[in-house]
Amino acid sequence: MEKLWKKVKEMNTVKLYLLMLGIHFVWNISVIIPLSLLGVEYSQHVASFFNKASNSFLSDITLLPMCALAEEWLFRWLPMFIFFTILGVFIKIGRVDDEKRSKIEKYGLAAIVIISSVIFGLVHGNGFNILIQGVSGVIFSMFYLRTLYRRREAGKKHKVQFVPLLSSTVYHTLSNIPIMWVVGAIYGIVYLRKQRRARKQAEKSPVLEVAVWLKKMYSLKKGRRMVYPSGFLVY
């Protein structure tokens, strides 16, 4: 899990947006289709009232980020801000050291993400919405915390946590645009093909290295230096 989190933090933000949109799309389809076939009732979106109120493409563009920002502020920013504020107070008064801080952050943030995401799913409809919007809440939280920790590691201030809020809001907005799901799915296929190709090349590389070394070995004169595939030198 730590290796995966490290890879997520190091990955390019735009590429991560596209990859997660593809994963998001596949997950939603895999949940929505069975629920629809079973005739299960669930709410598509809590903001349906706002969607009905919009009468133009321009108003839709305005409402999407506004609704996303409001939801991210309430379900991501507010609980995270309260958590880090209280934790900061305990650190200042000396009740929490670095070791305790890492454990508190690890388990405390995990609890916040799960609880806030479950509530996020429930307010969008019923218990089945936890599988749709609830999972979405986990993904939004991932982008929020990714940006927060990247800024911390870079030595930047993050008390107000505006940039993490902006990061999760941007992804939240994109995830509400159906065409972006298709773009993300296409990028995901291309990304997976590149990863598979890279793994195949990595598997072949030792064989190629040995072949190249043998060729060099026979072409070198006696007494000259030869480099084995393992990196050892032979004279």
C-alpha cells in the first residue's frame, strides 16, 4: 500500500487525473449496470435540482464546479481542516511527538476518509449510493491528501489547505462530465499497454545483456578489460 501511495504521489497530476477517470468509469459501470438490471432504486445525483434549474450550456458549466466545490468543502476540506488544526494544537503543547503524529495521521485520516465517504454516498440517495458516490468520495480524498502531502514534502505552507481543495474540486468536476470518462478510459488502455510493453522489455533485458556481452567478449583481444552482465570487471 505504501509503494502504491508513493507511486501516486510521484505520478504526473494530469496523467493521474486521466488514469483515475478511466478507473472511475469502469467502476461506476460495473456497479450501475447490475443495480439497474436488478431494478434497484438509487439516486443518480443529489444536485438533480440544480441540473433541472439550469437552462443553458453556460449555466451547466458554471454549476458543475460550484456544486463540486461546495461538496469538496463540506466533505473533504472541513473534516481535514478540523483534524489537522486539533492535531497541530496537541503538537504545539507537546502532547504529540513525531512518532505519535505519523500514527495519528495514518489512522485518523483513514477514519475520516471512510466516514466522510460513506456519508457522502448516503446524502446522494440511499445505501447503494455508497458503492457509487461513496467510492467517488474515497478517490476525491486521495487527490486531496496527495496534494496536501506533496506540498508538505516540498516545504510549502498548507494550513489553509486551499490547493488540496482545488485539486479534489478539479477532479470532482471532471468526473461529472461523461465525455471525460471516455477520455480517461482511452488513456487507461494506452497506459496499461505501455506498462505491459515496458514489463516485457524488462523481462527480455537480461537475455539481451548477456548476448551483447558475449559478442563483445569474442571481439575483444586477450588481456583487454571485459565487463560481465553482473557488473564485475575481469582483466
